[in-house]
Amino acid sequence: MPDLLTIAADVDAAAASLRGVGAILSAGLVLSALALVFAALYPPARARLRTALVAHTSLLAVGEALLLWFHWRLWNAAVVIDPLTGGVTGRIAVSPWVESEKLYVWALALAVMAIVARRHRDELAPGLALAVAVLTLGAIIWGRPFTDPLPDFLGQYRGYLQALGSGSTELAMAAWQGIEGARRFYYNTWYMWVHPPLLFVSYASFVASFVATVLTIRHRRSSFERTAYGWARLGYLPLTLGMLLGFPWAIMAWQGEAWWWSGKVNMSIMMWLLYTAYLHGRLYLRRRGMWKVAVGLAALSFLTLVLTYLATYIVPGAHSVA
Amino acid sequence: MAETGPAVRAPRRGAWDFTLMALTVALLAALGVQSFVGTLYAWWAYRAQPGWEQLGYPAFVDTMNAIAGPLVIALVVVMGLCVPKRLFRRRALVAASALMLAAGVGAGVVARSVDTGLGVYLGLAALIQVAVVALTLANAGGLTYVTEGVLAKTGSGLLHLGFVLFCLVVVSLQGSRWMLPVFWSATLLLVGGSALSFWARPRPTDPSGG
């Protein structure tokens, strides 16, 4: 059996290293986000907005690289050992978009989109920069991916190691069943490496669509509506694919349960229905008054997206991290 | 921001298309509202009623299913009616739609199962949609689409076929050995069809000049 103290020390060292560098990076990201807000809201500073956005995105990318390095160290350290045989049943592959890292990945995806956006780039930039800043501040203050990394996983894994070293077979078996189940049916499933990133790419696209929708309402120009549509259709594909990929997994994992009424799943389906209604209704944009319906549905769909994301934290269920 | 473009189709046919679209949007929105209200209620109940997950949740699920059931059935029926409209002229369209509905209701009554009725209805819709896609690809003419351009029409046809197949999986194939192959086909058709439909469509003129 591998040495439990060495495993615990390796896991703790990985988390401590992340915290050490992450505290400085977190402060830098907060300052950078505030600079974005200033450049977006103060017109004389608007000329520097793109530079601020590129700098902020670079900082976010550095942070993501740091998180990937942390996850790599966890992959190497966090093994699961069967208490009965003493053999290693496998390593845990924690994907870099769970728990405290969700908002961070969303912020990074949106920041990249804000840089590569071409159509109405200057008009969209302040809104996108504000959204990136809000997501970053939320990620650093609320999610705390660097200063309090993966609290649920690390809590469960440390508890498992303690149970394994306690000498009680009963405790060790109960803890092993929990962590082995999580490893096999949650962390190490291919689904966890495809479903969340697809959804975060779609969420980021929908933020851009919403910013263009606000511009449509404010300026009453159909070209902004087309930009909103362009981003919405870009987001709709990964949303549809991501949600569809969850379907066979849900049937197998929650066999016999009414999983579609679980809070997060339910809200996600509602969001998909509303975006479908928006894109479907938009086919008839040439009809008198239909653009108002389309814009209304676009705004409502985005509101639902925000509520869907919040549902992860406030509504109990399979997706809950509350 | 008046979006008035040239009429692309006879008014009666356009009205039928628009009615189906409006019904689809209304049903999707109704399901969306139900989901929202249901989630709000569940959120409140978890906090306000201790033990609700064990005691109240099954009743909540029954109520939600009872409300959503007719809406989902109506959505499937409306979606099925969207299929033959591409292929048939008005009189034949009414006959084809009535036949599909009659076959579905008949199968449901004989088998005493709503699922079977919907399965037969969706199976027929899928067959017609396959014909629609084949004719669209062959550029056969005579097909009615809101979108323009062969690729966009093909995309629209494929995504509707994918949606019909996905509904078939949900309604009739869960637990069957055909579930995964049909599901993956539906996923491919939905995503590929959506992409074609979105990006192959000719850009509309911009009346505002913006």
C-alpha cells in the first residue's frame, strides 16, 4: 500500500503552492478587473480599454495555467486505494472547471471572445469588459479558486485518507466507496471533460449576445440585433451539444428518478427552450413587430441563463455545490 | 426598425407556417415558465419545509409531470405537423396531418398507451422527414421552406429530423438497444443541421442601414 502520509503531504503541498502564488495573482486580477470597469465606464479612458482587456485576459490565462499545473499535481498525488487489498484502484482526474473554478473559466472564455469579436467591436467592448470584470470579481471573491481551491474535493479526499489510516475497516470501506464512486462516475468520466466546457463557451457567447441585445434596445438598430443573433447562434450549438451529451449519462446515473425536475437540469432545459424559442421566432423577423418579440425573448433567455447558473449554488440537487 | 420584407409565399401558406411557429414558441415558453415556477417552488420548499425531499418531492414530481405532460404531447403533435408542411400542398397537407394524427391516436387506443401512440406518430413523422431531406438534397423543387438556399434548407430538414428522432428516443426507446444509436444519430443531425441552418442562410438586407 502506498504511504498515506506521503500522499497527504503531496496533496497539501500542491494546494499550498497554489495558495502562495494564487494570493498575489488574485490581488492582481481584482486590480485588473477594477481597471477594466474604470476604462469601460469613464469615456476619456475608453481608448485604453482594449489594452486593458488584453492585459486582463493574459492575467486570466496565467491563472488558468496555474490551475492546470495544480490539477496536474493532484492527478499525480491523489490515488485511490482499496482498503481490503491495499491496491491502487486509480488516480483522480479532477477537471479544471468544477467547484470554485466555474466562474473563472466563464470569465476567461468571455475575455477571449471580447478580444476576438470583430462585428461592432468598439460598441460591444464596454459591455463585454464590464461583464468580464464582474465575472472575474465574482470568481476571485466568491469562487476563490486560488485561495480556497476545490474545497469539496480536497475535503472528501482528506477525509478518505484519514479514514484509511484510522485502522477501522468499516470507516475505511465507507470512505473508499464514496471516493471511488466519485472517481469512477463523476471526476474521471469523459462527460465531465466535455459537458462543462461546452456550456461555458455557450454561456460566454450568450453574454456577448445579451450585450448586443442591450445595444439593440438602446439604439433601436437592427444591425445590433443581427450581432446579438450571431452570438446567440454561436452559443446555441455548444449548449445543445453539451446538454444532449448529458442525456444518456443522466438516464444511466439517475435511473428511475425524475431527474428532469432536478433544479439545475430543469432550469437548463428552460434556458434551452427559451433560446430555441428566440432563434425559432427570429425566422419571422420580417413580420411587423416580430423584432420586439425576438429582442424580448433574447433578454428573457439571458435572464434565465443567469438564474440557471445561480441554481447551481442555491437549489439542491445533483449539480449543487451549495 | 420596421422589418418589412417582400412576401416569399402565398398568404394562406404563410399563415399556417406562422401559426405552427407561434404555437411552438408558445408551448416552449409555457414549458419554460412551468420549469421556472417549479424550480422556485422547490427552492422555497427545501428551505421552508424540513424533510420535503423525502415527503413532498414525489408529489411535486407528480404535479409537474401532470402539467408538463399535455404540453409536451402538444409540442410533439405541433412539431409533427411541421414535418409534412414542407412536402404537401394545402389539401394533401391536411389529409397527411390528419392521417398521422389518426394513426397515432389509433395506435395509442389499441395499445392503451400514450407513449405508443406518440411513438407511432413520431415514427411516421420521421419517415416523412427523411423523404423531405432526400428531396431537399436532390433539389427536387415543390418543397416549402421559410429559409432560402439549398444548404440552409437541408440544415433545417436535418435538424427537424434530429429533433423528431430525439423525441422518439425520449418517448419510445429508453432502455432499448436502439436508444444509443438513434440518440447519437439525433445528436449529430441536431447539431450539424443547426450549424448548416444558421450559417448557410443568406444574410437579410438591413433596413436601418446600421
